[in-house]
Amino acid sequence: MCGVKPYVLRYWEQEFTQLKPMKRRGNRRYYQHHEVLLVRRIRELLYDQGFTISGARNRLTENGASQPQVDRYEEPAPEDAVEAAASAPEPSGLPLTPSQMRAELESISALLAG
């Protein structure tokens, strides 16, 4: 995911309190959309802009990027999943092209497999 190794993600979970993926059976971590965006922002601050861990933590805090704690996702029953998908609101911003969406899904799939 986002070009970040799994052990680095585990370390970042300790350093950035905003990053709290849901854990399932076998301690597998599942990252929600807002957490994926946060990982991308942390990666940008550390790798591209040259911030230290504490500097990136401060930047995230001062920009208000610390996400409010949201209720954890409960997996719906299969028949409820279809209804939920049909009634889900459209995301804000520009729509993704099919190739962009595929690339996004492949990166998420690689994270989950990793």
C-alpha cells in the first residue's frame, strides 16, 4: 500500500495515534479509506518533504489532519451489503477513471495480501 512496507506501517501505528487500523481474526489489520489517506500523507511528509517523525506528527496535528475517532465498521450480512452499496453516497471530488480505480484497488489488494 502506497509503497510502504508492512513493518513500517506497524511502526507508524505506534508513532501516529491517528493511525489505528481495525484488527480482525489472526491480528490482520484492515485499513479504512481515511487511514489509507493518512498513510499517504505521512509517507509524503517523511519521504518526500523530509520531515522527522516528530515533525510529521506536529504537522498533522497543526493542520487538523488528526481524524476524529469513528465507530469501527461492522461487516453487514450479505443481503444488507447489496443495499448498503446501492445507497452509499457518491464520493466528493473528481470521479476516478477505470484505470485509476484499478490501480487503487491493486494497491489495496497488495496491502491486504502483504
